[in-house]
Amino acid sequence: MAPALRKGWISLEQALRMKVIARTGQMFMTALLAAKQDKRQELQQALVSILDGIQRQPGCLDCLASQDLEGESRFHLHLVWRDRAALEAFMAGEVYHILLGALNILAAPMEFQIVAAVDAISPMELALAQTEILARMASPP
């Protein structure tokens, strides 16, 4: 079982699945959406339908929606943007406002985390970091 992460944080495995190597200035946005118990399928369908629109936004480098393994009604949305201007344009646009329209089927307010990449990392550095983290996870404290 994977170690617990703080709400809004993505794991190294999730980042690797996104196939993105962070470059200075890129913006990462993670949203946690918890549906009301009877609205889980409705939220899931809304996320699936909006993904294509998000991916077509200028400056969107990657977009991933996932369902929480421990809470079937919780979903994560991970977005990677070329730069702050692209993220801000998305947040001012129609697709973002469609996403906000899902607020009425949420059990709790949507949680966001937005972070900026500050240093470029090479694929070799990423592989070394992954190896080190996985080794620490395999070793008991």
C-alpha cells in the first residue's frame, strides 16, 4: 500500500505517469473534489466530459483525472500548464467555469493546490530520485 499523502499532493508515481519533466515556470494545479455520496457517478461523468476541453486549452501540457482508491467519492484533477499566464487564462475561461459548476454536487468545498516548478530536472535526476524514494519506502523506519 502506498504511503498516505497530504490532501492535494500528487505522488511521485502519479507525476511519472503524467510523463512531465518539470521546467522552470511551469505551473501544476491539483484539485480534490469529493462528491456527495449519491452524486459520485455524476461527478465522474462531468470530469470525463471536461478533460478534452481542458487538454485543448492553450498552454495545457497535461491533464489527468483519477479516483481516490480509499474514498470512491473523491476525485483528483492534476493539470500541468506551460506557465502562469496559461494557467490564469484557463482560470478566467469558460472551461474552468464549467468545472466550477460542479460545486453543487460536492460534499465539501473543492480543494486546490497550485505550485510552480522552480528548477529543471533531467530524466536521469528524476530516475535517481525515484530510486532513492522507492528504496526509502521499502525500508522500515
